[in-house]
Amino acid sequence: LAWGFAYAFLVCQALEPGSFTGMVEPERPRRWTELLFLSFSTLSGTGNGDVMPLLPYARVLVMLEQFAGVGYIAAVVSRLIALSIVRQRGRRRG
């Protein structure tokens, strides 16, 4: 998930220069590792620090990543709970 959004950020930056800024040399395009850092910090909930989205398309991508991250965690947790319930029912019958 993080790598996919980092590539999306890279494409966004290529199509819309100046989409992202950073604390160091804010005028230059962000490197791949900086965009990957942004992606991981967005998913982990630590927030944007050194790299931030500036333009609307970049901000929308970051919001989509936040939503996807929460949805992914919800899907994994619900799947684990469902598997646990099915396993418990199987033990009772068997």
C-alpha cells in the first residue's frame, strides 16, 4: 500500500511539478525516498513532517491514502475476527 501510493505521488509530481514540498530545498522535486517517507508517515498516523502536499491533486492523493490505510486495517481486523468465529463454531460442532 505504501509503495503504491509513493508511486502515485511520484506520478503526481511528474504531472504537476511543485505538488510536494520539503523542509530541505523546498523548490526542488522530491526524491523517491522522500515520497516513500511521506507515504509511510501518512499510513502510520505520525503525520506529515519533512514532506507535505501543496497542490490539490497531491492533497487528494494523501487523503485517499489515509482512507485506504484505515479501510485496510478495518478489513484485516474484521477478517481475523470472522476466521476466529468460524474456528470457534467448528470446534463446538466437532
